[in-house]
Amino acid sequence: MSKSLVKAIHVLDCFLEKPVMTINELTEMAGMPKTTVFRLASGLEEAGLLIKDRKSSHDVTYRMSLKFLKYGKYVSEQLEYTKIALPHMKKLNEEIDELVHLSIMEGEEAVYVETVDSSKPVRLVVKVGARSPLYAGSAPKLLLSSLNDEELEEYLNKVELKRFTPNTLTDKERIIEEVKKIREKGYSVSYSEHFKATVGMSYPIYDYEGKMIAALGVSIPDVYYTEKREQFILNNLRKTVEKIWAELGYTEAASSPR
């Protein structure tokens, strides 16, 4: 891959952190010379990938174009399991009225590929395409548990374990222990690990070979949390993934929440 292309992709990646930026902000975030960033941004604009908004000669910002929606829609359509899961996600959302999300592992992160929002006035929102570290949060930790011991050790040795909240697990041994518990239970629960005042619950999506291909999760504001509510959501979540498993050809019974 050419160096210019790598740099252009890096510039685009910056917009995942901040959707609208001036050339100075983009230069700082990209960590490249301003002339280089300006040249790359101009080329991306010409290709229809960036939109330049000019309010005045001193007020010019860049943002990603709607072309990425087309790309995203195409990629999403290639993921057959998202088509299968979405109707079940909507049904689960109707039953519990909480944020329901589907995520996959990509590299060293969890990526949210489908979401169904809650209608409650106080609710959580996750955008499709959002990324999370694999060691923080119910769905990411569940995906992390799909790695074998050697892969898990390799991941923990190279990733920087940042603390996002007081509850974030940043000790390697504690993460390994947590992964073991998730494997035993067959599902994952987290309490304010990636974001404060949130509770997450997730079950795995298996393909016909029994391989974990995604995590189906529910996230709620902790103001709605009770143990009874957690059990209710876990039960509904388990029933939902069992239906998805059946459509994907996986027949082994789901683990029961303990």
C-alpha cells in the first residue's frame, strides 16, 4: 500500500474521533505537517469523501461525506448475520425498551455494526461504527473471551490497558480471570466499565460451526438497574440469541444465567 494512501486513510480515521474539524484541528490530530494534511484533505474532497464547509475565508471546516453511508450500507449487507439478527433485535427492543446492539471483533477492538435505540427519555445511544476496547464493557469482553489462551495472552501483552472509569479492568490477571468466568457462564455483564452509570449484558452469536461471530448486547442507564431487571433482560436476551442461533444453524442450548 502506498504511503500517500496510508496517510489519507489516517486522515479519514481522525473524523471517527471528531466529526467536524478545521484544517488546524485535523493537522494536530493527524500528527502530520499542515501542508501534507491540506493536500490530502483536498484530494479526499475531490474524491467526494470529504465535504468542505466554508463560512468565511477564516472559517473552513471539513467533515465526512454521505458517501460513507453507501459504503457502510454495502458492508452491512455483506454481513448475513446482521440481516438475520436485526428483526430479533427489534423484537427484543420492543420487549425491554432498552438499547440493543450487535458488535463484532475487528483487530483489537469491538465494532458496533447494528443498533436499535430505546424510546425512554433517559437512554443510552451507540452509533453504528463506534469502537470499544475489548477489555471494557460486556460485549467487548464477551468477544475477547472467544480468543484462545495464547491469543488472549498475546493481546494483553501488546494492548495499552487504559482506565475509562473506576470500574475498568486494567490488571491483566483480573482480565484473564474475568474471561474465564465469561466462558463458564456463557454470557457477560459489566457495570460502568467503559462509560460511567451504565450496565451492559451480552450473549454470543454463534455460526453453524459453533464459532462466535458477534455479540448481542443490551445497555441500560444504571438509574433503571435492579437485580430483577438484570435477570429479566438476561432471560429475554438468551431467548433472542437462541432464535438467531437456530437461523444460523447452531443448535446447542444456550447457557442459563446464574
